[in-house]
Amino acid sequence: MDVTKWAPNEFKKCCAKLGAPVAPLRMNPRVVRWFTPGLHVKRWLVLLMVGMVLISLGIGYALANVYRSGVQLPHIFYYLTLQFLDRYVRGGLFAALGLSIILYALYKLTQSVLGPFLPGRDRALSEIIYNYRFLQKGPRVVALGGGTGLSTLLRGLKKYTGNLTAIVTVADDGGSSGRLRAEYRILPPGDFRQCITALADVEPLMTTLFQHRFKEGSLNGHSFGNLFIMAMAEITGDFEHAIRESGRVLAVRGQIVPSTLRDVTLMAEMADGQTRVGESSIPHPNGDDGNGAVATAIKRVFLEPEPTINPEAEEAILNAEMIIVGPGSLYTSILPNLVVDGMAEALKASPAIKV
């Protein structure tokens, strides 16, 4: 609403002489957010007001009886109760003052009680409630893949729905993940770490910490997030439970599940008859085998030993409204999910839109 549409002519003339623009009045977005339908807040505010009105009526009846009984109150009550004003004016003033005090008290109360628990002090409580309520009503989306492509996709999707399920390949055997996998016999945590940070709803420092990679000493090459997930797996005794608890620490929107719970190795059968063992040994799509030599074409990829689909991943696929495959490397991120026994059948049986 523009002040110039209702401001007195004298005010506008004064502004024109001074060369000062008349700024439009804008409501605070954080205040407006509280009135957005679907937050499940206004109904309880109305109920609170009803309770306060009933209390006020009770006090009013008690005071009326005191007046009628002829009790002489100190003269100051004449001014405190604004008896020198019309009754309707008094009622309006007291109602406005009471409403203002209640709203201010509720605002300060939520800051005092909930402030320490909010993920990021710069975020308004109304914004957090809005995201929670509306994102939970979003479509059920499943994304299959691995590596940087999947985590990049999840960063965009989490802005539109909280019903996200990332189904992640477990064939990674390079870098920090490969070392931890070989030494501790756990599923590779690297791709899961990237998905957790992509879906996290915490302060940037926490996600930076999770992605931090050590550059010296015995931990050289390891990322903090990989070590955290490995430690959580040892504590919980289950990798899938460790991913779930790690996601809870970073307030992840949605869930992240492995495509299979079996420890597998990605194999590639080449056109020249050779068999490459391990994801890190499979040639790049540009024909480079990673060592500068020209690689032959890939005939097919498969997993050893042959795994079965994770029941949690299968359930998510069958209940999905949209399934997105990729983006990512075809041979090392996408196909390792699709060749899992039961995955293709679940995708065919799902009524979801496939992208």
C-alpha cells in the first residue's frame, strides 16, 4: 500500500518541496508468513484468544458484582479503568492493548523457549514452520544415482518437497571411501556423505565440516564426513542405521538409502574380452582408461556377488509419484543401481512418472 494514496495533501506538498520520495509501507515478510494458510498456527491463536476472552469475562463479572455491592474503591481506579471515557471506547482500547500484549508476549516466549533449538538464529520461526508444513505436502520423489550428479540434483529438489528418497549406489571403491571400505568392511560412505550434505538443513558451517578433507598425516585424503559415518556405523552396528542417524544430526530433508545392503564390487566386461574389477578401474566415457591409455568400449557392467534390492529402496520406489534416474556417470553411478536384482522389476511396477 502506497502512502501517497491516502496521505494528506499538505504532507505530499511538503515531500515534493524537500525532494523526498514518499516510501511505500511494506509489511514485514516474517509477520505476513504467520498468516499463510496451512501453518496450523492461526487456529491455536484463535483458541488462545477465546480462552483470554473467557477469563476476561469472568473477571468482568466479578468486578461488576463488586461495583453493585457498593464497595468503595480508591479514586485512582476511576482513572485506571478509564471511566471518564465512553464504554465502547474503553472496551476498544482495552481490547487493542490486551491483544498487543498477548502477541508480544507470545513472540518473546517463542524466542526464549525455542531460540536455542532453532537451526540458525537468523531464521525466523515462521519460516521454519512454513518449510516444514509445506514441504511435507510435496510429491513423493525418488532419485537414483551416485556421485556429484545425484547430490546436485537433491540440492534443487529439496526446495520443493520434503518427501525425498535418494537411492545411492554402493559400488564406489576409490579415494577415502575405498580405503575405509577395504580396511573396515563397510559400505562406501562417500556418496552418502554428499547426499547428506545436499539435503541438510543446518548452518553452513556444519555442512562445511562434514565435507572437510584432511590433507596431512595418516588421515590424508579422508573427509570428516566419511569418518563420522564410519564411526556411527560402528556405534550402531548397522550402516543403514548410521546413515539415518547421521542425517538426523544434520536435519536432512527426506531419506537416503543404499540400493543394496550387500558389499559388492562393480565389474565391467570390455569389448576386447577383458574384465575390469572395481569402479575406479572402469574407463572414463571419453575413452581414457584413467592412465592416459585409450580404453576399449564397455560391453556391459555387473556386480559381484549378485545383490538383491534393499527392501526400503523397493518400498520407496513403489510408493513414489516421480522417479528420477541420474544425472551421473552411466557406467559407475546409474547402471550399478539398475543391475541390482529386483530394481528393474520395482521400477516397472511403480506407477510413478519416470524421468
